[in-house]
Amino acid sequence: MNTNLRGESPLIRDGERVDEINENLRLIQKIGGLTFGTDAYLLSAFAKDAEGGMLADLGSGTGVASLLCLTRNKYKHAYTVEIQDEFCDLIARNADMNGLGERVTILHKDVRDLSQADTDGTVSVVISNPPYMPAGAGITGADLRMETARRELNGTIADFCSAASRILTTGGLFYTVFRPDRLPELITALREARLEPKRMVTIYPDTESRPCLVLVESKKDAAPSLIQSPPLIIYKSSAERVYTDAMTRIYDTFSLEFLFAPKKGANR
């Protein structure tokens, strides 16, 4: 849910707006640019709590995923890794607007160059909402900011997985959201980076449509074993844009853990 509050903050600049989103966050976004969406919220909600732990967010954009996690105190501190300098500035302003500036370290960096020196050692959790489309795929646009966010111009999914593995502690968790049609690439990239997929959620817009997103939790240097949740359906139907009970519960609890809870009477 977004509520437009444009003009109510001195931190807003020309070509921007501020919205009130979930978890009582105020978020500055670029007008006409990529805006906060369901994928970022579900990624943040999927990530397990590690209170006192350190988080890294690869390809942070506005910083919304990290800020959502920090607001719920899932982690003590977040390192946001973003290659576009104007979005690094945006992350700083969003963090300050929400009183989280001291809990965020902004790294203006290409994920392909990321190392433990940047994050002051290993971190316990990494999240990423990476570019979904390969470079050169589909119709390209004139806005380089949008193209950088959408396409793998500055690193492939394999590069994002490798970066996550480099900074994660052994047993640390990597959470990513990606396109279902590229799931084979994601799984291959994860395993080549010593990140073993452990839990997966397939997301459908409604009961009539094909899946639109996949969430994967991977664990560094873990043994093979993958659990898939029941399908997560966002809307009750394609015609009626009403959230399903499962989506309402996620927005109420900021968690997807109930999807993996054993059902009463189910065989184990």
C-alpha cells in the first residue's frame, strides 16, 4: 500500500515523491522510475530474523528492503550495495527520514567487486532483488537508471550469487527473488557459489495465471535438501484485485513462515 505524501518532506528533490508504505515507512522514490512493489516486500518478509546480526542488500535501489527489515528489528545493521550514485544518495535520505541512518552503511559499489573488507567481515544474511532480465533481452529503453535496475548490465545472477557467498559466514543465509522462467539459471548459480537452496516459494498473481515470482532461501556450505511451500497466490482472481488470506496474513505479520508450518494431520 502506497500513500502519496509528495511535498511534505524537505528531503524530496525535483522529480521525486515520498510515499507512506508498509511498516509505517516513508519512502522517497523517483517519479517515472522503478517504485516499491510486492517483490521487495515479500523478499523482506521472507528473510528470517537474526536479531543482532548483520545484513547485506545487493542492488539496493531505494534501500526499501533493508529499511523494512531494520524497522522490524530483524537485524542490527545493514550494508546496502548499490552501483548507481544517485540511488546511494536516495538510500541515505530514506534512512535518515525514517530514523535509521546510523544503522545503514551505504556502499557505492559494483557487486562484482564486493569483498569482506567492505562489510567489515562476514555477515549472517544477504538479500537481493537483482535485475531480472539478461542484457540485450527484449525491448530496451532510453532511461539508463531503469535499464540498470531491470537488466544485467552490471553483473549476472551468477555474479550476485558469488558476491553473496563471498561475504556470508558459513551457514549464513541468502534470500533472493527472481523470475520463474530463469529458475534453472538461479539454482545453477547458487550451487556454483556454494549456496545450497533450502526453501522456495512460488508466487502466482491469481489462480488463472502463470507464476510471476520465485523466492529462494539458500544456505552457505549446506547439504542438499529443498523444501517447497504451497503456492502463494496474491489476488483472489484476475478480475477482483482483492488479496488472498495468505497475502493478508503476510502483510499483517511481515513473515512467510506460516507457509512452511506442517499441516495438522499431514504425513511427515
